[in-house]
Amino acid sequence: MSNPPVDVQQYGQSIWMDNIRRLLLNDGTFETFVNEHGVVGVTSNPAIFQKAIGQSDDYDSAIKAMMDLAPEQIYEQLAIEDIQLASDLFRPVYDRTDGRDGYVSLEVSPQLAHDTSGTIAEAQRLFAAVNRPNVMIKIPATQAGIPAIEETIAAGINVNVTLIFAVDNYIQVAEAYMRGLEKRLAAGEDVTRVASVASFFLSRIDTMVDRILENNIHAAKMQGDVGRIQANNRLLGKAAIASARLAYKRFREMFYGERFASLREAGAAVQRPLWASTSTKNPAYPDTMYVDTLIGRDTVNTLPPETLVAFSDHGTVARETLLDEINDVEIILDMLAEVGIDMAQVTQRLQDDGVDAFAQAFEDLMTQVSAKASILQTGVLDRQDLALGVYGDAVQETLRRLKENYFNSRLWNHDGSLWKDNGAVIVDIENRLGWLDVQKTIDLDRLKALKNDIAGAGFRHVVLLGMGGSSLAPEVLSKAFGQQAGFPALLVLDNTHPSQVQYIDETIDIKRTLFLVASKSGSTIETQMFFRYFFERTEQNGAQFIAITDPGSALQKQAESLNFRDVFLNPADIGGRYSALSYFGLVPAALMGLDLDRLWDRALNMMKACAESVPEDRNPGAILGAVLGELGKQGRDKICIFTSDTLGNFGDWVEQLIAESTGKEGKGLIPVAGTTIGRPHDYDSDRTLVYLKVENELSNIQMDGKVRALREAGHPRVRLLLSDSYDLAGEFFRWEYATAVAGHLLGINPFDEPNVTESKRNTGRLLRHYQDNGELPQLQPVVSGKHLDLYIGQRTLEPLYELCRAHNFRSDSRTELIAAQLIGTRSSDYLAILAYVPTHPEIVTTLEHIARRLRHVPRRAVTVGYGPRYLHSTGQLHKGGANNGVFLQITAELNEDLPIPGEPYSFGTLNMAQAAGDLEALQNHNRRVLRLHVKGDVIAGINRLQAAIDLVDERRQ
């Protein structure tokens, strides 16, 4: 049975493998190549090592043991280990062939291609470090490399000369080899155990020459020059083989002529020509073209794995094909010159490009080694687990496309065109990417000084007055860490309901409370109203206030004029929801007394894992973003976020980030946070699960089982393992990065919020109406009752009546109208409870119970938002996202109210105006929205929803 790689040996040719990788050395693959495919040597280069080390996990355990070394040292140690393994594997071949074959090649640094002395020293050092007689050191055939080859051979080192494209250059290489041997012989040194090959590169010649020929043909066609067309056409795919045969002709003349005679008598081996770059780049050419046509004595053909497999399968071995037309090859090269191709110029360009390509591959390799070391050092990927089922391949393909698009590098270089192609929008986006630069723009020492100042200031509470991005990250930290010994407790006020403001006022000792006024714009209406109230309560004591805002804002001027205790000016290019790791998140962390170094180190750890040099498929932020974006596009757009108990309300922060970032242009991901884990039959097929799990936490025991049950039911799951609550700092960055990726995949701008101002404008108009008329505009309920009034806009009401008729519900019953809306939801819908009520524990518990029942009965994703806080988070999604939300807005009569100093309206009026303004905005977007206005006891009124849910449950039994 024919075996071409073995059969060529009868004609004096050896087949070497052009590839090396640790896995292949360890799993028996190379032994198969030797035993079954006749492979008798191996070559390597920086591009091969780049793929092997940078694009696989074969070397991860070894890199982990070398974290203290520089990337160059790590690479060299890995490469030398591989070369030694391969050399030992091929040593029996070396011994059996008496040093003719069995060689393994290792390249000197491509950065030394133009440095003769540096190349010589590097060759000597690497040869000694590998310490194997059958290793060859690769040296490029540059003008600086020629004397280095001579001296290295003279030193008794085996040399594989690389990057030869021109016959004249080949002759220089052969002469350098001979001079090196002659020096050894003259010095009385042994020349019998010094080996060398001259690697002549092939396919790249044809690629460049064919491109010129094709241009000539195109020009000739334009001129109708048939003779010129034919002349160029005949030469396609001829240049490389003709050059190789001419080089072989020169080899025979030189090594079997007088010049080498004395060396041959002394036992020296010829320097064999080695055919390299033998995989055809043009699919029109046979895949074994550079093997079948170049069989000859004293030659080596080094094949990449795919070409070796092809040659083994259908290669042709019948004779010494190198001798075919060998005396006519000059004619082909003359014909190339006649059609205007200067082969000297072509081959010099190819060598220059080859040197540059290897140098670039080496630089890329160093970057990848550094990135790989960083990733392994952070341990982030080891603590991330994906169970995506049928979606796994799609996510991997998405990561491949991100990599092809250079997403990571472009993101870190603030390239706004990743999301949009409009010039003005691109500029706007690039002015919102400052969250990538917090390690350079945030003064950690100043924050530590603030922490030390507060530790001895006698404050019992810090009250953060803010909304959305200004309040959610601090609230996460507050709930995750609780009060720290010796530091004030952090309270967050982001609800304009007078009962909530009153609750904060009654909880604190006003004279021993520090207020943190946080607003990016400095003019957020809720924050300003909170400030006015408590500024009066402190008797206008500016020393009890700290501001966080953008430079030049009204709040900065206000803080300076009123002698605030401090003012932190946040980088203006950080958007509110991306500000967790800026002063908006870190000033509260300092005031709470958290370990800032520990917190910051965790953030930097994640940034390092997502750094510019990290490939997208190894980047934890890119991986999470690819999952969210790709599965969202495939209909799993409800992102259920489950967390261990100690992570507090982290899901609420993610909810704002994802909803406000992706909910626009009729698209969006719907985060579902703050709920317990249901049973598998509670979930429709539109869910993606993300489970953030803190190690060794008791709450994990039950959660693990419940999440596993959902996963086994077919829901894709991402599990992120955290060591403790300080890892939240890293998660802030991971999710910011992932959201940017998801936005790119959805084709939207994740850094704007075009629909947020609609409710604000409506609120402003309603407050002006109040000032002019002494009351807000009054709406008429569709159905009124003793404890609950139901308001439904006309666009929602008409189809709702149709649902009532279809399901035999009464249209004059509040319970049955609500039930009809619930039973009429579609599979892709979600339910959103929008509650303009205080967040007292008993109210929160009641709404959470309602949400669980809604998830169980109609099997829809359910979100719960408190107004007006949600206007600064999910409000953008509600109006700008897909029209797949059903909204239940809950308002309640006020039992008490609070005036706002300097304003004609109260907190109660402001709260009701915000509810009405958002209701109007939702109706203007043709959203299905019902307003439930509770009269009397709030909890009793909310529980009226239970009757509607029970009715739906009964109908579905």
C-alpha cells in the first residue's frame, strides 16, 4: 500500500513536520506522525508558537508556575521545554539515520534579524539551553544573518537557515555554510556532526508573483492584447517551483563540485535544501503541488499538518520530480522578466515581509503570553462556568467574530464605531467610555484620606441622596457589607414618596449625619429636592454635606458656595450607570469604612483579566457579553440574576445597567433581579440564568440545587464564583464590559438613554399645571371601588375588552379586567410592577410575593421597580425596548406629606406627578399599562391583585 511520505525516502527526500504543540507531543500524535506518516523532523517558528501558546490551554499549568517571570522568559522556557520533548522523541530517528534526520528547529528571536552579533550570541545560548545534539537553531538569511550563519556553523551548532526566497540568496547561504565548516576544519574541529538545511520558501513567491501576473492580464484585457494575456497566463503558479528547481540545480553544482570536495572527504554533510511554505494559498492549485513536484535527493520538505494529511492521502511519488525540466528553469524565470516581473525585487520584498511578519508574530506572542499570565494570575476564568447547551456553538462563533473584529482592542482604544457609524454619535459614545480609565482618573489616596477623616468625625449615619447610577452601586455595597465597626451606617434615599423621606428623617440623628449629594448632571430633580429638605433640617450646615458631581455642574457651584465639607468631581466621560468604580461608588465605600485597597485590587484584577491584550474568547467580560447578546438575539432575552445572600441587591445594579443600556430602538435585554428561584415549570423558554455564587456560603446549598434543576430543564446558565463580597468590585467592571459587548451585538448604542427624558418632561409639565391650578390633572378610573381604582388608557382598554369577551371575563370588574390582561400575555412578554409606594419591609415582602405568583401562574418573567427610582434604570427599557412588557403601575393615597423648602409643591405632589408623567409616556408608546390606585391600606390594596392571579390560575387548571 502506498504511503507517499515514506515513499519519498527512496528518492533521498525527508519529510519534516512544520508544527509543534505540547498537546501533540504528549498525546501520541507526533509518534503517529513518525510511525505512520514517515515524519523524521520538526520545524517551528514564532507564528507556530503564537498559535500553540496563545490560542490553547495546553500551557496554562506551566505558565501558572512562572508568574514571576517576564513574558520573554516565560515563552523561552515553554519553547525550550517543547523543543526538548520533541528532540527526545526524534532522537531515535537521529541515531538511526546517523545524524541525517531527527532534527527539531528553534528560532532565534526575529527581533535580531538585522543584528549579526546578537544572532550569534542568541544561537549559542539557545543551543546550550536545549542541550540536545539534534536541535537546529533557525537563523534568517538576511544580510546580517549570513555572517551569523558562518560563525554559528564554525562553532559546531546545527543551523536551519530560514526565509530564503531568492536563488542568489540561497547561494550566499550555502557559501556561508561552507566557510563555517572550513573554519572548523582549519581549527582542527570535527565537521562530521554539524548539520544544516537551507529553507527555501515557496507558496509566498507564487502568491506575490501571481498577483502581478493577474494585474498584467487585467490590463491586457482592457487593451485587447491577446498575446500579452496568454504570456502572463502561462506563467501563473510557475515562479516558485522554477525558483526551487534552479536553487536545487545550484545546490548540486556547489555541493558535488570542487568547492565542497575537501569538506566531503573530511566527512562533512551537505547542507540540504528544505522546501518551506508548502501549503498552497490558491485554492485553484492542487493542495500537494509543492510536494509532488519537488521530490529529490538530499532535500527536505517540511509540511504543515493539513498538507501532510493531504500528501499521505493522495500525493504522487513516482520519480525525482525536482529534475523535471531542471535545465529549462532559467527560461521560465526569463519569461517572468519579459512580462515585467523583477524577481530580485519580489524576493527581497518577500524576505523583508517575512522578517516583519515573524517579528510581529513574536511581539503578538509576547503580548499573548503576558495576557495569558495575567488571566491565569487573576484566576477569573477558573471561577466562571458556562452551561449553554444548544447555544454553546453560537456563543463560540460570536466570540470568534468579536475577535475578527478586534473588539477588545478597539474598545480599550475608545472606538465608538463599534456601535454606530454616524460621526456625531461616535463622538458622543467616545465621550462616555471613561469607565475604562478609572485606574488612571480616580485618586485612591484621596479616598483613603476621606475614610480616615470620617473615622474620627463622630457621624452615625451617611445618607446618600441620589438616583439611579448615583445610588445603586452604593446601595449594593451597603447591603453586602453592612455597617463597619467605627464607621457610620450608609442609608440610601432614592424615593420621593414622603413616607420614605420621613422614614430616613426619623431613623437618623440629624446632627450626627453626613449627607452625600450625588448627581452627575448636578440638576437631578429628586436629588435637589432631597438636598433642600435636609439642608434645612441641618440648619444649612454645609459641613454635613459632600457632593459628587461632574466638573462645572450646578451642584459643584452650589457645594462651593454653601461650604460643603468636600466636593468630588467625577470624570465627565463616565456615564451614571457605568460609574460604580468612580467616585460615585468609591466615596460611599470610603465613608462606610470598607478596605479600599482590597476593593480596588479586586476591580483591577478583573480589568487585567479583560485587558486589551486578552483574546475575546479568554476575556471574562467578552464571554459574558457574548452570552447575553447572542442568547438575547435568539429569544432568551430575560436575564434572571440569582445571587448568594451576602451579595445583597447586586441584581438591582445589574438591572439598571442592562435595561437602560440595551432597551432602545425596539430591542433590549430584560434583567430580572431580586426574586427567589422558582421551579422549572415556572419558567418559559425565554430565560437565561446568571448565578453569582460566593464560596462557602450556607445559602448556596439550596440555591445550587434549584439552579441545577433549571439548568437540567434546558435553561442556559452562567455561574460566576466569587471569593467574598469584595469581588463585587470586579463584577462591576465585568458587567460594564459585558453590557458594552451586548450592545454591540444588538446593534444599539449602550451609552445613551434617549427615552428617559420623556417622563421627566411630562413630570415638569404636570408640576407647572399644579402651580397654576393648585392640583394635578385628574384622570377618570375605568372601574372604581372602595379600596382600589383601576385606570386604563384607551389604546390598552380596547384590546382588553376583546380579551374579556374571548375569555368570558366581565369588563366592569377590576379583578377580571386585570385577569384578562394577565391571561392575554404572550410567550415573549414580561410583567413589570411599577410601585410608587414607600419601600417599607412589609410592602416589599407583599410585592415580592405577588411577583412570585405572577411568575408561577402566567409563567412570565416579572420585574418589580419602585418609582421614581426605576425611571432612572428600567424606565428606558420600558419605553425604548421591544413592546413586550405589561405594566402594572401601583399608586396609593397619601396618609402624610412633606413640604419641599423653596418649592410650591410637596414630596407627595412630586411623587404623584412622576407616576402620572411615566404613565403618560408609557401610553404614548402604546404600551399595555394598567394603573392601580390604592385607597386606604396599601398592603390590602396591593393584595387585590391576588384575586386576579387566582382567577387566572383557576382558568388554566
